[in-house]
Amino acid sequence: MKKKHLHNEQLGYHTPEGYFEQSKKDILGFLETQKPASKSKPVFKPFFIGVGLVAVLVFGVFALNDNTNEFDSFEQLTIESLDLEEEEFDQWFDENFILNDV
Amino acid sequence: MKSEADIIQPLKNKQFAVAVTAIADAYHELLYWHIRKLVKHHEHANDTLQNTYVRIFKGLPKFGFKSSIKTWCYRIAYNESLRFLQQQQQLNYNDSTTETSGYFANLTADPYFDLDSVSHALHESLAKLSVKQQQVFQMKYFDELTFEEISDITSWNVNSIKTAFYAAKEKITLHLTATV
């Protein structure tokens, strides 16, 4: 074959005797035990992206609500604390912060 | 020898085993030589060729008919060869040999390479080219691929391929004229 001759003569690349016939047989024999990868259906892609987006939105809304409530109650307590006398503050602080968390 | 149409028909009928056999009938030797020039050593080329076939076979159901089967197979063989070379490079990361001596060390380590039978000057001039110039020259001169096909295989711009080829051709001609 022309290619083989060109590679042998000009580049000095050789192959074992009968290499091409044998390697083709071996490789095709090996491939008989393999399965081609099945084509993935793109229909599922938008579905999973949609589910992901909804999950992120729901999680985001909950997280935001949670933070907002926390922020609101903290604000409320801070305002309440302004009405307290110095002596009452320790008790108020224990009730609203320390004991509240237990 | 099988033609492109002999491969496309079974592929459209989802007869992948028939298609891969037709690919082997049409391009087996061409793919081997394409890989051999990139990885140089026969045993390495043999391993890379096997991996190429596995990728071709597994990729057949996803073939989009955007390019020819030939170009697609060459592209897989090319990428598989680069993957092999990268792995080799990682293994030899502290090898201090120069590019030219590394080129010849790789060649002469192969029992299926016969330096006496060829023009030593051709390999010398190839070793002096950049990797891109070497690849482009070999694909154009030995594989007889068109500039467009080389572009599809390597993802390089056609104009940069032309530039690399003509620069390589000039350097090789100069070197051969001076030494032979």
C-alpha cells in the first residue's frame, strides 16, 4: 500500500508482519464485547434545569423569610430595650436572649 | 475498500457494529499512521489506536453528521494521541533532554523504527519544527489531508494552518538542501 511504503521509506516507521490484519481483527473482536453509549435524550435536560430552578427559588424564599423574621424580632427587641431602666436590663436581656435560645 | 456511504447507511439504521467494521475497513491503516506520527513508538500507537476505536464505537450513536466520518475518526485519533502524549509528559516532567534529543530518543527506543533506511536529515528537520508545524506538515504531506480537514481535526484556524505548513515546508527544504 502506498501509505505503508511512504512511511517505511521516508520516516523509517515499520510494523510487525501482518500487523494491520491482526490488529483489526483483535480490535473488532474486543468491540463485540462492548456496547455503544446510548444517545442521551435532551428532553430531560430542560426538565432537570426547571426542577433545579424551582428548588433554588423555594429554598431562597424560605431562607429570606427566615432571615427577615430574625431581623424583625431583633429590631423589635432592640427598640423595647430602650424603654428599660439600667437595673431592669439584665433581667430583660436574660429573658429575651439567653433563655429564649434554650 | 469501504466508502463513506458504506458507513453512513448502517449508522442511520443504528447498526453500530456494522458501522464500526466498515470504519475499520476504510480507515484502519490511515488512522494507525496518523497516530504513529504523533506518538512515534509502535506499541504506543497500537494502544492509542485501540482506545480510539473504543471511543469511536461508543460515540457512534451521538454522531451528528456535521462532518465526514473520516474527519470525525481522525479527530478522535488526534485527541486520543494528544491525551497519550500529555500523560507521557506528566510521567517525564523532570526529563532534562532537549527537544531534538528527546525526539530521537523516543524514535530510537522503538524496535520498529529503522533510522538507517531513511533520510536522517528529514527527521532532523522535523525535530527542529514547532509541534504545530510538525503536526500540520505531517497531516498535509503524509496523510494528504486538506487544510480544511486539518482545521476540523485540530480546531485550528485554516489560515494559521496554511502559515504553519508553508513555514515548515520552507524550513525542511532549507535543511535538506544544506545537509543532503
